[in-house]
Amino acid sequence: MQKSTIAKILMAVVLTGWVLPMTSMAEESGEKKEHQKKKPNKDMLEKYDVDKDGTISADEKAAMKEDKKAQKAEFMKKYDTDGDGKLSMDEKAEMKKAKMEAKQAAKDAKEKAKEKANDMVEE
Ligand SMILES: [Ca+2]
């Protein structure tokens, strides 16, 4: 009698152990899909969702476009050194160099953060 009770408990543990992660996984992926479909990017919302209703309205979208334009202007100001409104080969090369340097700097920062995290784990 006792053996069968233990067996039943074991069965229950195994079953719930299997079922629970599966259902929670299904819920999570469903949520994620819903999230991606409906809601714009979190950073975008933080920046452009002025009335904080969780969506980017037409007005907010227009502001976003203006911002992108300003960013492009800033970009041209930075790299269009002769001011002709186009990027020459030299200017493009400069841009590439700057981008690569920025990428490398970001990579270095990431590596450093990783090392720091590893150090903390070892301690
Ligand atoms: Ca130029």
C-alpha cells in the first residue's frame, strides 16, 4: 500500500514537472509574439510616446521622422566635411573608420563588463 502511494506521488511530481514548464513556456512565447506585434519598441516608446498611451500616434510618428531627419543632418554635418551635401570617397572612408572605432569601443566595453561579471562570479 505504501509503495503504491509513493509511486502515485512520484507520478504526480513527474507529471507536474513535465506539464508546468511546458505550459509556462507556451504562455511566454504567446506573450512575446503578442508583444512584438502590438507594441512598438520600448526605447521608441520611451522617446516618442509623449502622451504615454503605449502607441506611437501620427503626431508622435511625425516627431520621430523629424528627429531622424535631424539625426541625418547631424550625420552629414559630421562627415560631409566639404559641405557639398554628399559623401565623397574620402568622407565615406572617414565615416567607416569612425563607425569601426565606435564598434570596437563598444566591443571593448562589452568585454570589460563581461570580465567584471566573471570576476564577480569567481568571488
Ligand atoms: Ca561631401
